Amino acid sequence: MTADNEIDIKEAFQRAQKGHNNKAKLVASLRSRYNKLEDKTLFHEEFVHYLKYAMIVYKREPAVENVIEFVARFATSFQSLPKTEEEEQQQEEDEEEEEEEGAEDDHPFLSFIFNFLLESHKASSHAVRFRVCQLINKLLGSMAENAQIDDDLFDRIHQAMLIRVTDKFPNVRIQAALAMTRLQQPMDPDCPTINAYMLILENDTNAEVRRAVLSCIAMSPCTLPKVLKRTRDIKENVRKLAFQVMADKVHIKALTIAQRVSLLQQGLHDTSEAVKEVVCSRLLPAWLLRLDGDIIELLHRLDVENCSKTALDTLKAIFKGIPTDELLQNRLQLDNRRLISLDSLSCENVLYWRALCEFIKAKGDEGEEMLEQVLPDAATYADYLYGYLMSVPLLSEEQRADFNQLELVMTKEFISQQLIHLIGCLDTNEEGGRKRVLTILQEMLALPQTPSSLVSLLTEKLLTLIPDDHRCIQTVAEIISDVREPIMEASQPVDENESRRQQVQLAEVKVRILEAKQALEDCITAQEFSRAAELKDSITELENRRNQVIQEIAASSQPTDKEARTEKNDPETLLRCLTMCAELLKHMNMKTRIGPTISALISSLILPSIANAHPAVRNMAVVCLGTCTLHSKELAKTHMVLLLQIAQLDEVKIRISALRAIIDLLLLFGFQLLSETAATQTAPPSQSPEEEDAPPAEEKGDVPEDTAQSIVVMLSEFLDNEVSDLRTETAEGLAKLIYTGRMSSAKMLSRLVLLWYNPVTEDDIRLRHCLGVFFQLYARESRVHQEVVEESFLPTVRTLMNAPATSPLAEVDVNNVIELLVELTRPSALMKPSTNTEEVCVHDYLAVRICGEMLKDPTAPEVRLYAKTLCNLELSRDETVRKDLQTLLQQLVQAVKDRVCLRALEKVIHQLVDSKEQAELLSATALQPLDVNADEAATDDLSKSAKRPKRGQRKVCTTKGGRKPSRRAESSEESDGENVPESVPAVRPSRRAKTAALEKTKLDLNTLINQEANVS
């Protein structure tokens, strides 16, 4: 051994393998030796010679990793140290010094190592390619931040790594991508590295490669959309890292409102708890930090009017991260009544107020005292709410054309909605406060100037405060009556003929009074006092008569006002009444029967509105009718035909509402309801209840079956409808009917599978998600469901194979569909596997069906698919089934001529028979011997079958529409994700077991080095 300050290359490599050795000392010792050498060539060659021993090892052995780390440190130790500010100033003054110092950066040894690695990157061994990329990555990463390399060397590294990021092996691609981190130029729109990164993010099939690129890609307007797309990646680890990158590298102002809302919406509702945690603990705090912790300002950045649900979820996530004692410190500026002044109300602060109150309310008893500090008593809040709702203006048609006025009203309506939601947080246990809230809500619902958008919410809050269903019905019915038939003061017009008659009568009386007074004066003059007394009495009577006529004239000249109820049938009034009725029916308990009040509403309001000319009125009437029928089977029988007609004839939105009602009725009462409906139309009315409740199988006649069949045909036609919403609603309804057992149809299940794979539905996210979840849940629920899936296998495959070239189904990958159906029928995929060992497996039946189909036409092109499918089935150990299958397989071997099919069939036979029977069967069937290439192909088939998805694995969710051919997933061992942020840890063995396993598998390069030395 040499002195401590100098060390031999071989010994340095041997000692570098040990993790406990101080690599800095090794580097210093070896560098001291290197500096003393005059001829560096021998050192270079010997150094590379020992380095090659580590580069041929692909496995991530600790000894090899230590050597790679040592080499990177040693090579970069020759680089000049970063310059201080004073040196930089001197460097600017002296250009010659700058050139000399710049030349020092390209050290001969560092250049030699780079040249050697770049010459080796095209090696046939994937281990060498991996180590080359790893070393280049470590070398570039170990250099100083302001390090410089030669332009020619830069271009060579760049070109080599651009080639390696397309390598076959994921680990090589990972290291190549990481190595290019310092080579990217974000400001250059044509940067090759950036373009390569974006291509990898879009197309690389390995999740660890995508994670590696995410961890090192520079953010720019060009790369931001690609990173945002990775937040919707299929792999949890990629999504998690994408959100971390968005939190660390992207300012909130660099995102549009739509992008911010989309990020929060996806992150807070992600299926992975780890992703949700990253959004709550990294993304939201980062955004708040950049906004100085102002939550209201964050809401301003989200446009809460159009995404209130996302904003509420965001606030809830923020509140969870704030200690309880700090929640009230961040409260809004409330006055002494614990209210926000009406002038200060805005969309953001009222939503924050609502979210804070709901969050505290959810704490239960713990939050009662806190809630009292942010909300007033119920009566005070009711008056506050009434005052604001009365300030919402009612626009005329001309004012609605003014966008500014319309926007102002929409803002006030949004604030009103949030204030109404706050009613749910009030303490309504106190009778006086609760009555005041009820009075305000009833008054607001009855007022015609209350915006229509608030009617549904006001009714919902009103019903939650009334515990009894019958009282709810009575209250809402009274409000509907006041809205539809308000009390009006009817004025009676003046009759002109009567007025003229009264004027004539008054004139006659006045003339008679004058005549009587004249006669009275004459009698007094003649001293006829008895006659004068009589005339005086008649004058008094005439004056009374005159006063009476004058009063009649005065009364008739003023029109009389009478109170009367006038029915209103305008669309707005009808829509308000139907909205209240729909909320009432939704709130009612399912066990509450239809009483006289509801029956009166149906006959006077709902049924007449179905024929209304206004589409919105008709749609709400259909919703009300459908909800009513759920409460009464007799009502459902009566109006089922009407709902069916509406589902086929009206506008799309109304048809969807009718379809939902029909599906709900079938889910609640079953197809038996259709049978009874048809029976009541054809049978005499004296049918007993027992006969009405009989199942369809016991009904006599074909009418019930025809009725149910016609409904199924109608639903099947809807699946082919061009309107995506109607198609989606039908598919979801059929999935519910099949899953709940109301319908069991292999043909319909086949239709749903084909619809799921159809490229036409690629953009229908709701349809794809619904059916994807349904297939898994339905097939794993029971063996009976798997039998239905098994029955749908052949019809589905036949439809795809026979699809014409012009059909969208011609683009569907049949292999992918078959894989799905095989996985769904796999016995091990059942949630509760059958305990009956004698029960025949579903895959056994499927194997028999497939063999029968192959025997029909052994030369058909789909025979290869069927043969491959047989290899992937889980066949039972039942001897009878095995013998039957063996017989069928022997017939197939004799009938099929295709060699690929023969190899697959031979493989199945090997799985079925024992070793002794194999020789007899092979000799009996006279199989031709296979050549070497065929053996290799068979081995490939075996490896492919071994790498199929795990049993019971949810393969459906990972298949994108089924249009792309399924590729064999690369094993997780191919990408370890070095230098990539942490992934979700797997279940680890104990430390003792791990240590023992490492000791057994630990690699020591010394053996190889010494062996080579002995040979030489």
C-alpha cells in the first residue's frame, strides 16, 4: 500500500465500494497521485479499465453505486472552484485571464471521461447504456452552478442524451432525462431538450420516466400545459409529483382562472389520499404564501360565482390546516350584531362567511361557542336576510338587455343564495327565532318579486325547519295557492244609465221642494196655519228624500273595490309553483302516501302543466309527476304510459327527465309494474290485489311480456341516439337496472360493453366513468353476474369481428375487449369467492363455448384470438370438466391447421393433463415437432401470459377507451426512479430479513477485478 496522500487506482476502486469509506479522502489521495504524473495517458486507461467492471452491472448493487459516485466526485474535483465577486471583477478587467481561466474548466481528465462515456452510449448492453447515462447525469449534477463546458462537448452530450431518452429500457431513459436537466433552455421555443421532455410526458408508457421528467423540466408557457395534463395522469405517483411541481415552480398568477379551478377540482377530489394531501399541504399554502396569506384574495382568483362548490372545498381544506384558536382570528369584519353590513357584502366574503360557519358547525358541540361569535340569533338573521332579499331588483325585459345591470342582479342573487345557505347554521331550537325564520321564508316565497333562482333553495330551507311531512305539505300548498291565486281587489265600473236616472230623480225632488216652499209662503200670507203645518212636514220629507238621493249618487259615482282570487297561468308563476312542489316531493319520506292535498296539486297544477307550451314548465311538471309516482304504485300504473310517450316525443331535456322517472320506477317497482299496467288496461277492474302483485312469470297472456320487451327495445334504441346526454342517461339507467337485479340480459350487457369501447363515446367522460365502475362492481359481486358476462362474451366478439369497415367499432381492439371480459369472469376476482369446491368454474363454461365456436369454422381469422384466450383462462380442477375440455381440444388440434393456434392449444393441454397423460395425448394427436423458432415463440407466449394483470386487479380503469392495443407493461424492476421525488412506499419486510437478503445478494467487484488480474 502506498502512502496516505497517494493511492493506487485499483485500491481506490476497491475501497470506494465500501459505503463507510470517506470518498473525499479517496478523491484527494487519487488526485494527488494524478497530479504528480507527467504522462496522464496510462492513468486514464487504467482508470477506465476498472470503471468498466462497474459499468457492466445493471442491478443497483450498493458496491456499484458507490463506485459510480466515487468516479463522479473524482472527475468533477478537477474543475476549478467557483469564482468570488472580486475574481469576477478582475476577470472582466483582464480578458486574457478570463480566457486562461475558462480553458482551465475543460480539464483533460474530465474531457477524457466524457469522451469515453459518449463513445460507449451506443453499446449493445443495456447495463452499459444505463451506467453511461447515470454517470453523465452525476457528472453534470456535481459541477458548480456557474460551471462551463466546451460548446462542442455540450452538443455531443446533448445529441447522445436525446438518443438515449428513446431507449428501450426505462431506467436508461430516466437517467438520460435527468442528465439533460442542465442542458435545457426554457426561453428558447425550439429547445430540443424541452421538446423531448414534452414528448416523453405525453407518450412514455413508463410512469417513473414521466416522473423523472416532471422533476427536472423547466417551467415556461410552453411546458406548463404539459405539466398540468400530468395532474390527470393515470398513475398516482405522477399526479402527486405534478401537483408538487405546480406548487413549487408555478406562481398562481401564471395560471388562468380555469386552470386554477381545474387544479383544485381535480386535486381535492382525487381518488388518492396522497394526492389530496399534497394539494392541501403544498399547493394551497404555496398559493396563499404568494398572496400574503389573504384567503379573500385567493377567492378573487377563483371566480367563486361560477365555481362555488370548488371554492367551498378549497376553503374547507384551508380551514383544516388552521388551528382552531386561529380560525376566529381570520374571521371577517363583523359588526356588533355579528353581521356583515349590507353595503360590504361581496361574493367572496359572503362565501368565506358561509364556509367558516359550516366548518365550525360540523365540529358539533365543540363548535357551538365559536359559532355564536360569527353568527347572530335566528330572529336577527331572519330580518337581515329579508332586508337584503328585498334589495334584489326585478329587471324588465329591456333592462335584461343591459349586461351591466344583469351582472349586478346575478351577483346579488349569488350573495342571496349564500345567505340562505347560512340558515342551516342558525340555532333554531329557540321557538321565537325559528318562527321568525319560517315567517320570513314563507313571505319571501309568496312575494312575486323574489327571483326564480332562489325559490328552490328557499323551499328547501323552509322544509328543513318543519319536522312533520303533513305540515310541510300544508304549508307549501298554502304558499302555492297564494302565488297562483293571489287576492286581487276587483273594482266595479259606474253604470251611466243608473247615474242619469238618479240625477233626474234628484231634480224632481228639488222642484217639488221649491213648489212646496212657495205654497208654504202663500199659506202663511193667507194665515192658513193648518195648511202651512202640513206643507212644512212635506218639505221635511222631501229634503230627506233629496239627501238620500244625493248619497246614492255619491256612492254610485265611486267604484266599489271587492277582494277576489284570480288564477295566474303565466309560465313564470307556474314554474315557481312547480319548483316548490318538486322540492316538497323530494323532501317527503318515501313511506308518506299521496294525500288529498297532493292529489289536488297533481290534478290542478302538475298534469295541466305537462301540456304547457313553455319547455321549462313542461320539464318541471314531468319531474314532479315522476317524483309523485314514486310515492304511489297506483299512480305509477296510471301515468307510466304518459311518461313513456314523453320520453320519446318531447324535447331532449324533457325526454331525459321522463327517462329518469321511468328508470326510478323500474328500480323501485321492477318490470312487474309494466306487466300490471298492461294487465289493468286489458283485464276487468275486479282484479284482486293478490293477482295484481303476482310476478310477471305468473301472469297469463303475452301482453305483459310484450310491454316489458317494448320498454327494453326503447332503451336499446336510446343507446344508439346521437344526443350524448340521452345516450349517457340511458346507459347509466340500464347499468343500475342490471346491477340491482331488475334486469338480467347478456345481450344488453354486450351492448354496454360495445358502447364503452365505441370511439364515438370517447369524449363522453361521464359515460365512460359510469360504465367502467359498473363492469367491475357487477362482475365481482357474485358468480351469477359472472355467468351473465360469460354469456355476453361470444356475441360481443362476433359483433366486433363482423363490424363493417365504415363502422366505428372497426377501430376497437378486439384483444383488449377479450382481456376485459376474461378478467371480469376470473373466479379469483370475486369479492366473496365461492366455498363450494364442486361448483363448476365460469371459465370452464367459457372454455367450452370458445372451443365450440372454434370447431364451427377452424379456418376463421378469429380462431387465433380464441386460442390465445384459452391460455389465459383459470380452469378448475374438476375431472369431468377437464376430460370434456381435453376431448374438445383434441378435436381442435386435428381440425386447426394454423401453427400459432396449435402451439396455444398444446399449451392448454399441458395445463390440463398430468405428465403421464401428456405423452399419450401427444402421440394420439400426432402433433408435428416444432422448430427452434417455434419454441422461442412459445416461450414468449408463456412470458406474456405470466405478465398479465394480477387476478382481481381493476384493469378497466387503466384502459383508455379500449381503442389502443394493450401493451405488456414493463416490469417495475426496469425503473427504480433514482433522483426522482419519493413515491408511495410499498409494504416492506422486517429490517432483519432485509439485512439478511442484502448480505446474500451483495455484489463485490473485487472478485471480478482479481480474476481479471490473474488471467492477465
